[in-house]
Amino acid sequence: MEEKLNKLNERLEGCENMLKLIMDEKMFYNHKFEINFIFNNFSQFANFGWQDKYLQLINNLDDESINTVQRIIRRIKTVLELKKGNIDFFTPEEKTSIFHNFDYFTGQIIQIAEDVWAYKKYMLPLPHFESNVFVYDCLINEFSSLDSLKERSIIDVGGYIGDSALVLRKYSNAPIYVFEPDDRNYGLMQKTIQLNNLENIVTEKYVLGDCNKEISLSAKGSMSIVDDGGEEKLQQITLDDYVKSNNVKVGLIKVDIEGYEIPFLLGAKETIISQRPKLLISIYHNFEQFFDVKPLLESWGLNYKFKIVKPADGAIVLETVLIGESAE
């Protein structure tokens, strides 16, 4: 049990290790998990040749989003150049939010049974509460309006143990469809639903991608990734087929599936074009995803307004989200 919890909390522990303060009130970034993540997935920033990708990414973004993109790139490059953490580059506003997350938010998480942890009214079968979900409400309040969402369904892709569904359910009266292919996480999601007496939640154990086929998954701690050599064989379907088969009226699509976002989007193209849902798409898993998701969506002629948001949580790229909504 101890080994299992250690794996599931590696990101949180990385954030906690980052909080090292000295007398002049500097806050040193030392997020060990993310530093390794950056060297494995963003080494291209150490080189040149991505000017066109950058210009395409910031095209038509608001100034705040451009500042966010530049801040992420600058910080990643600094980590790559120095080959270490212990860097003081958080703004005063970020420091305030980080202190809140680790002092106020984390300090409110308590264990109330052998396999039950609670934060306020929310209960999970693991102590894996993330601030981007429970403090920032999955960034759903970044949309200009939520009125159109009330009677339409939310699609939560990469639902993990149902933590996002706990927060998202208050924004819609329609069913929430949660997709989580990992067998263990799927079982824990059922416990989350039971612990919180959730209703109107439809859980599906499919991988959502760009075509219908059998694929393999590999488990890596709290994450599962598509891997040809993976030990778990699962059925992949497209969101387009699922939506048509179940007559789902989609108001919001939230996606965080460990770098598999582009194949998912290709399999959701018809739904996005025809129903124009709000989009919360993770773009932090690798260099290509960071740059390529927005141009792909723009190529479909959606007339969407996009922005890029990174919550202040002690990390510099993890949990970065592309937010899109129809401008019509």
C-alpha cells in the first residue's frame, strides 16, 4: 500500500520539494518530477528551428496568453541551460497562489477512513487531490460564459479516478461521460462515484482515438499511456462514433490523456465541427503537442477564440491548457 501511494503522489511530492524559502523571501523552483519531465519531452527548446511553430501558436492569442507562452518557454529553456532546479523565477502573484495551494489547500486534506481521503465535501479513495482540479475547477471559469453548458453533456477524457467529474458535475444538468481505460483507475473511479453519491455520471472503459482498433496501454505510476508493447489490451473507438451512437449533445470536452490528445481530436473532429463544444485541451505533455494542437483545431475553420492558461501551482509547464470556445 505504501509503495502504491508513493507512486501516485510523485507529482505532489515534487511540488512540495520545490518550496524552499530563504530569508529574503525568494522561492526556489526545484520540482524534481517536472525537471526530469522537461528533459525527456522538451529538449527541442535548447535548439533553434521552431520559430514558425511559435508564430503559429501565438497567432490571434490575447496578450495574457502570449505572455503565458513566453513565460513557459523562457523557464523551460532556463532549466535546460542550467541543467538543474533551484531557480528563483516566480512572480509575486504566483508565489501568493503557490503558498495558498500548499498551505491552505493541501493542509485541508484529511484521511477519514482506511482508504478514504477528504477535501471539503469531496472524497477520494486516494490522497491525490490536485489544485488544478479542486482549486481552479479544471479552469472551467476561464470561459466567457457557461450558460450554454447547463443542458448539454460534458465529456471528460482521461477521467483518472473521477476527480474532475466531482467538480465538473455542478456545471451541467446533463449526463457527464467519463472515459478512463486503465483498469485500476476505472475501479477507483467507481469508488469515487460511490463515496460521493454521484448521479448522472456515465463511465466508459475505452481509449478514445482516431480510429476503431485494439491498442495496448502501459501503466506508469498514476498515468497510463498508449504503448504498442503495453501489457493491457483495450478497444479504441472514436468520440464521433460514440456521440452518434448515444445521441449525445456535447457542451464541453475536457481532455488530459498523456500526449494522446491529437489522435483523440482527429477522432472527435465531426463532433467538434457540428456541435461547437467548449474545449479544455491539455497541451503540456511534449514539445509537439504544445505547438500543434491549436493549429490543428484552427485548420478546421471553427471560428473559435483560443487562449492558453497555466495555473500557478509550483510547476512551469505541467497542467498547461488550451481553452477554446466558439466566437459565433
